[in-house]
Amino acid sequence: PPYRRITHVLVAPEKRGTLGAIAERVLAERYGGWKALRDPDFLVLARLCGGGRARARGELLSFLFFDEAFAEALIEAGREAAQAWLARHPALWSTADDELSEVDARAARGLIEQATLDEYRAWRRR
């Protein structure tokens, strides 16, 4: 066939709002209080996103906030989510197909793929 199936996964933090919470935390730590006077752009950005009153401010900040501490925190959150996902699905990237017949290997990959899809669908419903 001209096309082949590429196995892929969606890895994201377990709880919704995690990225927004990280954005809020980094903003408060680096640009909160008197520190905001050093870099007033972030103070204006935070105010435009709804100040401290808006529930979705962190989520909006996560799209607009370009700060090295925020990027590092996102990378760490992604690393933790990926490690947790791989711990639950150790066989996904397995190369043990050599020991199985082609039919058995395809069936095993199909079961793994189905379990992964089921987990993704359950995650989306949360």
C-alpha cells in the first residue's frame, strides 16, 4: 500500500487547567507585586487578560506568555506527563515484533492502539 500507519499518542497533563495554573504561578513569581514595575509589559498583559478575577486568565496567558521560566515549567510538565503515560503503556514502542509472527504482531499492535484510543477518548470526555 502507498500509505502506512504511524503510531502516535497524545500526551497531556492529567488535569485540565494545568497549563493555565503554571502560567499564573510563573507570572506571580516573576512579575507579581513590586517586580511588575521592572517589566510593565507583563503587568499590562495580565490586566488585559482579566486581572486576577477572570477564571480563564491563566489559560489565555498560556497562549500569550513567552517567558523562559514558563517554557521550562511547560517542558517539565510535559516530561512528567510523558513518563507517566509510558509507565502505563510500556509496550507501545516495543520492538519485540521480531519474535512474533506478522499476524500476531499486527494483532498486538491493534490491541495496543485500541487501548490507547480508548484512553484518549476517556481523557477528552473529562
